[in-house]
Amino acid sequence: MAGETLVTVIGNLTTDPELRFTPSGAAVANFTVASTPRTFDRESGAWRDGEAMFLRCSLWRQYAENVAESLGRGARVVVQGRLRQRSYDTKEGEKRTVTELDVDEIGPALRYATAKVTRLSRAAGGEATSSWTPEPAVSGSPPF
């Protein structure tokens, strides 16, 4: 959507994604990504960690279930989404403002790891199943 702030963050999950369900049955996963910038100090010849940023993230429905099943605490991830800022009042009456990320895409960062992707297929009722069987190619039709 126009005017939204899109960001990409690379960092580590601080805990396993928390999967819960709304009263209507929609899945939502919440997790925090910690991202720490590193700079090289030429004088000492060592890397120095900067100030860590902790960004609360959320995603919905089947995507939430896939992430909760696939990623865990400590996993290095690449997350892209839309920044959202919201304000609320605490029980003590204090006004608080938080910045969160509505996740559009997430995946494991593969610089220091490998991953095996299992594609999900859609069943007749719209639910994803974990076994994927490619459809047979129809002769004479283009491959796309």
C-alpha cells in the first residue's frame, strides 16, 4: 500500500514463535527479532557490536503456522514487512507507544546455515497439507 514504511531486518529470533488462535480460529504468530550491527575497528583490528535492536513481529493464518513449525529460538532470519506504530495505556494509566513489524515475508538466512524447503499444496477445502506432489505435465502446454 502506498505510504507504508517497508523494512527488511536480518537478525536472530529471541524465542520460539508464539502461535495462538483468535476466537474466530485465525492463527497468529508473534516473535521478536534481535538485530545487532557490527563494525570493524581498524585501530584494534577487532569487530565491535553496536546497540542491539529488538523488533516485535507478527504474522497471520497459515503463514503463522508454517513459521511456528519451521523456525525456532536463535534462528537467523531475513524478515520483510510494514512498520506499524500503536499507542496504548498501561494499567497504571501511562501512555506507551510501540513500533512493530507486520511481516510480509520471512525465511532463514542462509549465509551460515542450510535449509530444506518443503512446499505445501492446497487441499480441496483450502487447507494446506504437508505432502506435495507436483501435478503431471500436460503435453503440448507451456511449462508455466
